[in-house]
Amino acid sequence: MLVIARTFDGLLFRGELHQLTTQLDLTIVELLRCPPPDWTQATGDITELLLTSQLPDTPYLAQLDYYLCGPPPLITEALTLLNRLNVPPTHIHTERFDLI
């Protein structure tokens, strides 16, 4: 699971999500766009390299389902990358929301 936020405070439900890793075969990668100086995980934008480093080998990618939730620009960015990885659109499920 890739969780993206602008700042550390934007990582919602962090405790709950990490609790799921004890119950499910789940890995969480947190990416911050504006990280604090001591942040040691992923930073910046979503990249093809980031996705491919976290996903199974390329032939298997088309068999997985992908669930995206976030603001429209983030969803568009992720859709573009998944398209480059030849993920079929029927395996991508999205929920877009705008922040007020």
C-alpha cells in the first residue's frame, strides 16, 4: 500500500494502517511530498521507479487490482504511471475528492 501526504501530519490513520500489517500480508510505503529533515522513507513525487520497486514482477502487474483514492491531480498522476506499466483500466478503481 502506498500512502501519500504532503506533510507528516497528513498521514491519516497511520496507526490503524500499520496495525493491519500484523493481520494481513500488507506492506505500507509512506511518501511525503514535503518531509521533515529526519524523514527516512520515500519523498517527492510518485515515480515509475517507486511503483515498480514496490510491485511484483511486470507480468504479474496486469493481474492485480489497484485502488486509488485522493484528489484529482494525484489520481491523474497515478493513472498515468499505471498506464505506462500496462495495467488494464478494468483493474484500476478510483475515488476522487477535492479538499475545501
